[in-house]
Amino acid sequence: MPARLEGHPRTPYLLVLPAVLYLLAFQILPLAQEFWLSFTATSLLSASQNDWIGLENYRELLHDADFRKTVLVTLVYTAVCVVAAIGLGLSSALLLDGPFRGRGFARAAVTIPWAAPPVAVALVSIWIYNAQYGIFGRALRALGIEAGQLNWLDSVDYALPAVLLTTVWQIFPFASVVLLAALQGVPHEQREAAIIDGADRLSVFKAVVWPTIQPSVMLLALFSTIWSLRRFDLIWLLTQGGPVGATNTLVIDVYRRAFVNQQLGQGAAVGMVGLAIALVVTIVYFRYTARAARARGEA
Amino acid sequence: MNFRPRLPFLALAAALVAAGLSSPTLVFAQKQPVTFAAASFAEPGRGDKMRAWVAKFNASQAKFEIQPVAIPFSSFVSTVFTQMGGGAGPDLVRFDLPEFYAATEAKRLLPLDDVIQDSAFAFAAPDKYLKVGGKRYGVVFEVSNYSMLYNTALIKGAPGSFDDFVKAAQGATANGNFGYAFRATMAERGGMWYDLTNYVYGFGGRWSDEKGEPTINSPKVIEAVAAYKKVYDASVIPKGADASTYRRMFAEGKVGAVIDNGGVAANLATAGKDLKLAVAPSPFPTRAQTMILAPVVINANTKQKEGAAAFLRWMLTPEAQKELQQIHGASSVAIAVERTPEELAKWPWITTYDSQTQNAVPPLPQGLETKAPEIQQIVIEQVIKVLQAGTPPATAMADAQKAVLTRVLKR
């Protein structure tokens, strides 16, 4: 019986069928419905009563200066999150890869921020950033920095940096752990050979380490980008997108339009813009990796 | 031979039937369930009291049983609206006013004129806000007025004017204490709207006129926003502290005054055992203030209209109203209910809240109720610019008016 199953031409289709059904029911169909909703004027309270308005929702978004700011905030937030998380993750992974006393403890400790629930992180951060009681403002004031007088989360200028600081603190350990695992795959022989040949640490990193961990870094960049584009909980809990749209990202905007203002159609249109950005990032990633594979002669 | 072994089984069956007839559980099972969703059911303390109150209705009924549905306040609207939009949802819902108007416009609520006869009940003044287009869509569940609560250990007497109030707050700000507290952050947009609206109404302004035209850039509104900014800049508030934090600070005697609703006043009086609490009308040129007006409505998707209507009629009986008012604390109910001597002895300031009813105005722009969430977003953003970026109030309110006209009203 197992032999017949293995040889049967329909077996592969049967095996992927559950996954296909799952994707169809929980990803493709809702996405298609969201796409359709974005061309309608639909209220949350009358979700079954849709007035077709064509591209009106998209036209409004194009002419809405606040929405353009939302897209900009989203891109800045995403770019800083990805660069900072991978940069810090790589730095800490390189540190943790070397031999030192207490390495096991340090490796475990670095994962703590990642393991903490975003709700707890947000609540603690709100107190840390509080101008009158928070340790953050107190530390800045002790250093003579005037911005320590401000409540960063309520400041138009400093709310986004504050949200970014909290986000990066929470997400960089994941990059660190992934890159630490990738560093374990760097062949010791090649490192030793490069050092014997007189290469300095930077040259060893560029010639030996980087080519090995580059695929992991690229994959991390893709995941971090998509996760940052869709991050809701931390931003909502810290600022709800404010003040004055300073931290208003696309997902916050979707929630506000759909569930606060009860305009499902508008919310769907914003969601589709977010999806388009995520798709562009994914396409760029796959093209880049395909090109890199061709360059290595793998494809 | 075959008959005798069956006897025990027959006896057991008969006993079960007899037990079933007398068992409350089985009797309840025959009742038709009517679901009633309210965020209050999820509140510690009040939730249990409300369940006990509902149980009295259930005990009086042979046909229907109210089943409380507790949904936390933070997710209440999105949860119930999503259910109602999908053709389902609870039979009875306790809404706040913005959601009430949104649901009415979307035709998600049943008209109640055939359920509640106006002539049969002596409704209090706020009842008029629950009629849309001449039809009744809700019954008042709770009315909570706003007044100034102050700690006489920090602020000796009720300020006679707004300037006196600011001076008193400055005098109370010392040794880790703050003279006053209000909301001034986007993260508390909903609460800040109520705080700001109290200033606007208190200075004689309104968000819109009788014809439903926005009046966000009117002189009185600008004056109110300037007053909000004056307090914000007076170094008397714990900046960044959210409402739950500064209310706790007030209960601990670390904040001199807050302008808050009767429900909060009752909680603070209960929490702050040693608090020297006093209540006075808010220190503004006029006595107009906003209110929390929470109606109970029947979902248009209900299959239990008869049971839901029976509950509403029971809710309006004098006994049920009296008990509900006691559960609400310093808030009032659909029909004017006199405070008991025990209540007055416990909270003598409660009459200040009750007398505010005649000056209470809903927080929504009249005639633009269904657009309130978007208008709130625009106005609050502009006020935060005033507070933080130093934008002149007149400029910010002119920008808000323009944004409401173009983005919300599409003119």
C-alpha cells in the first residue's frame, strides 16, 4: 500500500491539498474579498451592503496628505527597524560567537527582549519614557540633554524615535540568534587559513564570514521588513499612531479607518497599499537572491 | 420474570422526570435566552452587581432569560459592530452615544416606539437624545455628569473663576503633588475628547450649531482651546500620566483636582478612604458640561425581540431603576430616582452631580453625530499641535474646521 501511494502520480497533489485548502480559505479568499471591498463604500455596521464606487477610495488616498505622511512614516519605521535590528543582531552575534566566560548565560540573556510579550514591553516603555518619573528622561537630563524634559511618546518630534527604540530593542535578539546560528556554519579551516595568510579581522569577515551568512542576512531582512510593515500591537499600545500622525503606520491606519471610523472600504484600500509594498519588497528579495544564485553558478 | 428487573429502571426514570420538573436548571433550560452585551459586565465590582440585578429579572420570568455578555471596554465597539455588521450580535446592547448614532444610521437598531410608550414613563431630560428622526431607538441605561472633584487638603475651596482655578492648581503643585490632571495625548484620544469638550462647553462653545454646521473655529471654541493650553503650560499637571494613573494619584492625595464624571467620582471616593473629597461645578464661565450617556438598544438582527422588550420594560420599573442607580453610584438612570438618605450621608457631594443634569450636553457635534470619530481625530490632532508645537489656537482650529469640511463632509 505505501509503495502504491508513493508511486501514484496524484500523491504529491494529495499531500499539498491540505495546505492549499488552508491558504485558499484563510489567505486567498479573504484577500480577494479585501481587494473587492477596497472598491466599495462599506460600513463596518453594514458589511453586506456595499456600494460600488470604483477607484474613489484610492483617489481619496492619493489626494490625502495625511495618508502620504502615513506611507512615509511606515517606510521610515520599517527601514530603521530592519537596518538597526540586523546591525545590532550581527554585532551581538559576532560578540557571542567568540569564546569568553559566561557565554552561555549571555546567549540566553540576549533573547529575553524577544521573549517578552509586546503588551508588557509597551507598558514598561510608557513608564520609562515618562518625563517626570521615567528613567529615560532622567538619564538624558543627567547628561544635560534638553530633550529629557519632554515626554517622548507625546512629542511630535520624538515619538517615532521612541517607538523605534522600543521596537529595535525587542526585535534585534531574533536577528542575533539567527545570525549566531549562521556563524556556526562558517568553516573554521577557512578562517584559520585566512588568518595564517595575514588577513586582518575585517578582511576575514568580508572574505570568509560574510559570504556564508549573507543568505541568512537577506532572509532576515525580508522577514524583518514584512514584520515591521505589519507591526500593530507595540505601536498601538505606545502611541495609537499619534501624536498628529507621527507614528501612524499603514496597519494602524487600516485599524483606525475600519474599526474606529467604521469605513471598511477605506480600510481595505489602505490594506491593499500595504500589501503592494510588501509584495514589492518580496519580489525584490527573490530577484536579488536569484541573481546572487546565478552569480554563484547555482542556477 | 422479565417484568421485575425493569422496575428499578422505571423507578429511576420516574424520579428523574420528577426531579426535572422541579429543578431550576431544567426550568431555565426551557427559557428562551436573550443575550445582553455591556462592557460594565466585565468591570470588577460593578459587573457582579449587574449580574445580580439581571438575575432578578430572570427570576421574575417564565419565558425569557437574560444572559449577560461581558466584553472589555477596549474591544467592545469593534467586537459588537463586527458581529452586527455580519447579521448577528447580542440581542440587547449597552452602547455609548457615538456608537448609538452610528448603529442607528446604519439601521442596525430596532425602533422601540411599539415597545416603550413614552406616556407610561417619566423620563429624565437626556432621554430626548435617544430619538432619531422622531423615533425611539434606545432607553437610557446610565447618565454620568461631569463636575470638578478636588482634594480639600490641597485646594482649600472651590475656585470662583477659571483664573482662580489655575492659581489654586499652581498653589497645590509642590512636594511631588500636582494641582490638576487631564488628558493631553493622542493615545487617550477618546478620553481627551471628553476633557476638551468640557472646556469648550464650559466656555460657551459648541462643536456645531443647530443646523449641523461645524463651529470648530468659532471664538468660544478657540477661547476654550487657549484655556486648555494655559493649563497645560502652567506646570500643574503630571504630563504623560494616563487617566488611570492620575486618578490613582488623586485617590492617593497627590493630585489637587480633576474634572471627571460621577462614575469616576464614586470609584475615587471608594478607593481613597482618607481622601478629603469635595465636588463643585467645573470652574468655567458657564455651567454647561458634557455627559456620558449610555443607552440600551435592541439589535435589529435579534430573534428575541419579545424577550428583549420585556427586559427593557422591567428595567424601567421603579424598583429596577432604583437598584440600577445604586449600582451606578454617582450616575443616574432613565427615570429621576431620588437618592436615599444612606446615599446622601455616604456621598453628600452626589447632589452636585445630579444637579448638573440640566446643564449636560452630549459630547458629539449636533447633527454630525455619525461623523464624530473622524471629527474627533482631526480636532484632537490640531489641539495637540497647539499644546506641543505652539500652534496658535485660532490657526489650529481654522485648520481643523477646514479639514472637517473637506475631508469629512466632502465639501
